[in-house]
Amino acid sequence: GTVKAWGSRKDGAPGDERNKSSESAVTVTLPAGVKGRALGEAERSGFVATTTGQVYDWGDNKNGDLCQGPQETPISTPRKIEGLTEVLAVQGAEHNVMFLLASGEVMVCGWNNEGQIGLPATVREATAPTLVLGLKHVVELSAGPKVSAVRTESGEVLTTGTNRGGQLGLGTGIKKSFGFTRVSLPGPASEISVGGDGKQNSHSFALIGCIPYGWGVDEY
């Protein structure tokens, strides 16, 4: 249940009360009695889902990625996100973050300029937890810079965000997607992963019948 972190102190990223850089593991300063169950991170930000289904976060607070309101002041020690309960998992990248709920639904925060949190194009950023309408029966999350993916219990994979490198798996005629869209795959996926830099060096993977499938940039 104890959470450890290390790295640069910029924007309070390690999450310990000393607010100093560390090349070795330090204990994240969670409130007394709070125990972590799952971890996630975004750019210079950390997230911990607790054993009671709540979420605490800390670090950089730009573009709403900490779900702590419109202010952009860094948070150096963990703070509870209001409005989140029954959270099983959290995944983030750059300035976007997703939360998987026990109901199989997904809530999001952060930047949406490329559709990376799956909200309509009219929503540039979400500074408080926001439910993604239409997403149900989700069992896995994966987030990359300006890209998000989910896997459902039936093995469907849905993606949203930038498609500049083909990382959404939706074909070559789509530059970006403001909403999770199903990827056409040869079978149900058992695991997913998206990564890269969100620009021309980006790619996604799905494990189908013990065989890995990928799409996106194939530079090497």
C-alpha cells in the first residue's frame, strides 16, 4: 500500500513533502491510513488509486491533468480528487489522464486539443473528472501523448486522439478523432499498449491470440 517515487522535483513530481529531486526511491506523502492499489502518471504528475477507490494526485497541474480545477499551480504533495469513487486503474500521458471505474465506465481529465481524452471537439480541456459517454464494459486503459486507448471485456479496442502517425488504427484519411472509435482487428484483444511521442514517432499494440499486432509509425 506504500507508494515510492524518484526523479526530478520539478513541479513536485516525486510527491514527497521534502519537494527535492531524488535518484533513489522516496516515500510519497499520502495522508495517514491511505493505501495505494494502482498507480498512473502523466507528464511530471503522479496518481494513486487507493484501496477505497479514491484517487490522490500531485505534480504539474497544466491543462487540467490533475483534475483539481482551472488553476495551474503545481501540487507538491498528494491531494484527493473530488468526484472520483470506485476507481480501479489510472493511466496518463503528457497532459491527459483516464480513470477506470468499477462499473466499467471511464472518466477523464486534461487536455483535449487533439481529442486525446475522448470528449467532443468543443471541449478543449477538462479540469474536473468527466464521464466519457458511451464507453461501457471497459477493463483496460492505455495512454500515450495525445492518444488514448481502451479495451472492453469482449476484447474490442477503441482509440481516440491524434492520428498523425496512424497510431489510432483507423486508416490514413483521419488526422484526429474526438471520441473513442473501434479499431478493426482480426480477433478479440487480451492486452493493449500505446506509446511514442504523439507526433511522427507513435504506435500502438494489441495482443490477439498470443500474437502481437501493431500499427502506427514503422520508422525502424
